[in-house]
Amino acid sequence: MNLQEYKRIDISKDEILPLAERMKKEGRYLVMIHGLINKDGQPDVSWDYAVDPYVESYHVVGETSFPSIGEIYCEAATWPERELNELFGFTFEGLDVSKRLFLPEDMLETQGKGQIMVTPLKELVEKNLGSAQPSEGEVKA
């Protein structure tokens, strides 16, 4: 079994759309869009493309707003863009975020954008369930 090798390439956010257009024209698959807060506290978002024998991972560090590539890669892009918007508060210009993927509709109004990532589970449970105890089989904080 052959596994693809990983290749990291740092880019600016202005390169995201031209890169996506070139990759699509070349018939490259968008593998995933990832996001994290790195060890220096900076946002790090990557667009990963299958470019045999590599997965080329194009990273933008230090930005929280990006152009959406949803019109180029459809759901392969819009789903992870929406996920990163909901969980980290990153914005993708032109992306429809009128409905939530995972969180309750009022969660962000009561918690603030991205707070699910930094709020301890016990505190989230208490805020959302009050003093009600989880039933057997549910996650306990």
C-alpha cells in the first residue's frame, strides 16, 4: 500500500483563489481544509490538494478571513469552510453561514463565536443543561 507524502507550502491569502482555480483546472482533488491555532497562538488554515505522489498542503498563517473556494470545489470546500467558521469564527467571503452545522442555533449568541473550542466541557454542560444531570449514556463533564 502506498501512502501519499505530505508537502507543506506557505502562501498568502491572496493566493487561495488562483491556487484553487489552477488545481481544479488540473483535475486535482481538494482533500480537505484544516484549521487550528498553532503553538504561537496564530490561526493556521490549510487547503490540502491531492498532487500525486503528495498531498500538497497550502497554509495561510495569522489570518482569520479568507475567500471562499466553494464556487470552485462545491461541497468539498463549503462544508469545511462552514465548520471552521462555526468552531473557530474564521470567515470565508461569500460563504452562506445562515444555518449551523453542529451547534444549536442560539449557541453562538450565548457563548460567543468559537467559544466551544475554549470553554471546558463541564461549563458548557452547566450553561446548556442548567442543573439537569445527563441521563445514563450521555457524556458527563
